[in-house]
Amino acid sequence: MIHLEHVTKTFKTKDGDVHAVKDVSLNIEEGEIYGIIGFSGAGKSTLVRCINLLEKPDSGAVVFGDKDLLKLSDADLRKEREKIGMIFQHFNLYNSRTIYDNIAFPLKHLGWSKDKINKRVLELLELIDLVERKDSYPSQLSGGQKQRAIARALANNPKVLLCDEATSALDPQTTQSILQLIKKVNKELGLTVILITHEMAVVKEVCDKVAVMEDGRVVEQGSIVDIFSNPQHQITKNFIATTNNLNKIDELIKDNHRITQLNENQQMVKLQYQSSNTDVALISVLSRDYGVDCSIIFGNVEIIQGQPIGTLITIFTGEDADIKKALEFTKQQGVKVEVIKRGN
């Protein structure tokens, strides 16, 4: 569907060159929800604007279907852009037009008939559940309702929807509503969605794959399950940590909290489960077969893309030899094991 090959973009400023995107290559398949995540200044918004050539890359290729957009004439590029919708953080609605007219506007620009426009606008208002507000103006809508004007970007049946920080200005409940809407249009319309965000919780909720950006480069990419179960880059680990409380253990150990104070026959162990091994009755087996008690301090196990993934912080209690055997058995089950602290 979309292939970015060695895309680079540099801006000239009075203070010198700003290398916003550096040699980025991505492959986004048809029908995917693909997340691009990074902190402010990582280059993600510039990258997404390079996809529809709102920003023209200095070098590389932007292949949409079988066409390199950088090699098209202006007229052919306009035709291809009609297949790419885009929504922004600040809505970009026309305040002087009703929601109906906001959605109808691009269709009038394309020369659609009045009857055809009316049919399409009402279809989209039904899809986004705003039929009753069709005559309202943007100033009369909540933030979440404004974002439901995502319909304007869908008016002319695009194949791709670019979402640039579409949920970052919204409260958690409204964010969930918009994410569910994005999943709905992806499924019902067969739309490919590229989602730009700085929130890993958003990526985890809706995306099939993700690319992690830092300083203009993609430092890690893959399926959501692979990224969450086995992150490689430190910034990816930092993003994932924002979605759970597992880093709390480091603070507790530093403060010598009572739950981290171990006896001589104890070890604190981090167990990281993946989808292939969460069905093992591990705790029971360790106690029954190895004589090791395993107490869970806290943890995080959740369903991502329909697969259970998670981490537990535990305390193993028993003889050193038995704990060693228990840890080896645990590793054999495909569970990642890290001894965080040993008793004195």
C-alpha cells in the first residue's frame, strides 16, 4: 500500500539546518492501522506530511500503490492525494460552516452533484453518530464531537487516513471514543490508517504495527505484540513503561521499602510472559515440583491484539539450589527471567 524508501527531510532555518527525518524506510500494508510514535521533535509529524507530500522529501521514494508520488506531475499528484484523507490535533474545521457543510465542502470542490453529496454526507454522519448535530457549528460541539468530523476526511472515499495527534487534546473518555471510531472506519471501510502519536497507550489500543522514532530516525518497528513483548531500544522500553507501573519496583528498591526487604532464602524475580506461555500454571508447578514458594508483589498482564502479554514482580522463597532449578524450568517455558535482588 505505502512504501517509504530512505526518506529524508531537512529544513533550512536561520539557526542552521534541521534534519527532521533521516533515512526512514517503512512498509505499510493495506488495511493496517500503523502507529508512528515519538516524543516532541522526533520527526513523526514531518514524516506523515511527507507521505502525502505536504512536505516534499529531499530524497528517497514515497510509493503509494505502484506510484512514486515524487515522480508524478502536479495534476497526477492531486489525483493521488484525493485517495489520502488527513485529520489533525486541532480539528481544522471551518467555524462558519455547519458540520454538514464541513463534510460536504470537499465534495463540492470535486464537483459532485447535490443529491450525491447529500447521500454521502448523511452516510458519514450516520457512521460517526452525529446525524442529530448536522446543523450545529463547530463552536457548539465538544472536542470529541469535533474530532468525529473525521468524516470530512472520509468524504470522497479515500484509501488511506492520516491521523496527526488526533487524540492528544482530548480527555481519556473521549480518546477512547475516537479510537473506537478509528477502529470502526478501519474495519467497515477497509481503510488503511496511519496514526501519529506520543502516547503508547493509544498505539496499544488500536494499532497493528508501530514504528518508534527518535531524533528523526525510526529506531524500532514491528507488530504491536512483538514490540510490547520484546522491546529492543531504550526509548521503546520507556514508552511501554508509561502504560504500566512496573518501573515502580526500582523506586521501591531504592527507598528500601519493606516489600523489597528480603530474607536470606529469598530472591526478587521479574517474570515476563508472552502470548505463547501465559497458559502454563507456573506458580503452582514451582511450588509443587520444586519446593519454591512464589509470591506476586505486583504485575501487569493484559490482552494486546487478542494475545495475553505481561510481567510479574515476584519473590521466590526456598533453598538456593531449588530456586536455581525453578528459575531454569521457568526459562524453559519461554518466560524471560531477571533476578532483580537477592536476600542477604
